[in-house]
Amino acid sequence: MEARASKTFIVLWDGSDEGYDPDKFAEDVRLTALGYSVTTDWSFGRGYGDPEPGDRIFLHRTGNENGIIASGQILSSGVEFHPHWSEPEKMAPYVTAEWEVLIDQSDRLPYAQMKSTLTDFKFPVQSSGREVYSPSDQMLESMWEDHVGKLALRDGNPWLGGSFTRAGGRKSGPCALERHRVASYDVAGFTSTTAVKTESELVSRFADYLTALNYKVQGYRILPEGTTRPLFVDIHDVSNNHLYEAKASASREAVRMALGQLLDYRRGFDLRPELSVLLPERPVDDLLKLLAENGVGCTYETSSGVFETA
């Protein structure tokens, strides 16, 4: 079967705080300037275009500061429906995007420059998820790389825009700790909104607990060989090189899933970390034995913000 040709899409951001949290935006700009990439779920218009992992994606800021401010790749296959970012009572199609380049709007590739160069592309871009066809896709890529390259020279930053990744450098490494990220699972029964909220809140409380003990915590991004979709751990305690995978319950299904994830994640570290499952309560003794037999610990919450290790 002939391989599918990669596509290029443009998604939109109106510049609002609701569309991209200001603190997260600033942190994502900082991380990509260091050569790392960041992931986000982004609205994708009406969900057309059949996006697939590896497709190119550009973020176009609309409004007074109109222009391209980010580029990267799509990680998800097709679209997934989530509550709309501005109208949460409605569902909308989203893709998971990985930004390799994210710059402040003051450094944007201006809309006027795009319009004067991409003469075969029909402007304006009125909906998110617009596909860019040949030859406009190659022209946009070339124009954007030239633009980012000039910014890198101006700032004296060889890593600006994910050059580290494109140059074949580090694929796995530290990233921002996503305390309130929305996780997704491929196993039925782990996808409820309640479970996701419980897990993210547990991660946040445990991160505060470790920080109060003067331990440094971070996220960690792992890109397994031969894949395009990275894996993200819940919490990496840098001070003790200890990796934690959180689950919303202490059920057998949840513990078994966490065990498998931890054994998989550990392979992405040069210096293998200690492993523990993070749970909202103590599991039954049989599950503690299962974890111990595989060299994995168990930390659980005894009261809000207080944790104990079995």
C-alpha cells in the first residue's frame, strides 16, 4: 500500500486568554526556545481534512496581531470531540498538536507577508483546520523557516524553534509539569470526566507535597523509537530520580495499567528511575505484592495533601 502523503494545516487562535492560557503560553514559548516541544489539544474547525500523526500544523493568530506564531506536527489520528474552549456546553473537534516552534505575537510572521507570497492560497483563513495545498504548503514552510532563522540570529539562540529536535538531537527529556492536563486513555472505563479530574487534582496535590519537602519536580517527555507520538509521565521527582504514575482509583484495573505504563516509561530514561504508583487511597495487599514483585512502590494519599508510601 502506498504511503499517505503528509498534509499541512492551519489552525486559529483569536489571541484570547480563554483560547490559550497566558501562563501556559509564556511557558510554552520558553520551552520551545530551549529546543523542547510542547503538546496541546487544539480546536480543528469542523473536523474535516482527515488529520493524521506527522501532518504539519501552523498556528495563525488572528486579530490586530495577525500572523503565524507556531508550527509543529499533529500527534493524533483523526479528531476527538471535547467541550468547546469558549462554549463548554458544546462539543467540538480537536487534534493533539506538538508545537516545535512557538513565538510571541510580536515576532509573528505577518499576515500581510503571507498573503503577498502565497498567491495560490485563498485568503482569509476563516476557520481552524484549513488545509494548505501544494505549492502553498512548501512556500509557507520555506517562508516560516526563513523567518524563524532570522529570529534565531537576532537572539543568538541556536535552539530557537525546536532546532534541537530537527537536528536529530534529544528526543526525550524534561518538560513542564502539567498539573491540570487532560489525560486520555485507550482502555474503556478510564475515560470519564470525573476520573480525569480526580487524577489531575491528585497529581497537583502530590507535586505541592514534594515541593514542600524541597524536592524538585518536573514533567518528562519520551519519544519511543520509530514513533511520532510522545509519552508524558505524570511526575518525575528529579531530586531522587523517582517516577510516579497517578491513577484516579486503587482498583486492580488502575494499578495494573499504571504498572505497565511505568515499566514502559522507565525505558526512556538514560539513568533508570525508581518507580511508584500514585493512588488516592491504599490498595489491597495483593496489589501491593504485585507492584513489589516488579520493583515498583506505591504512594497513596491518607488525607488531602498528605501522602504515605507502602
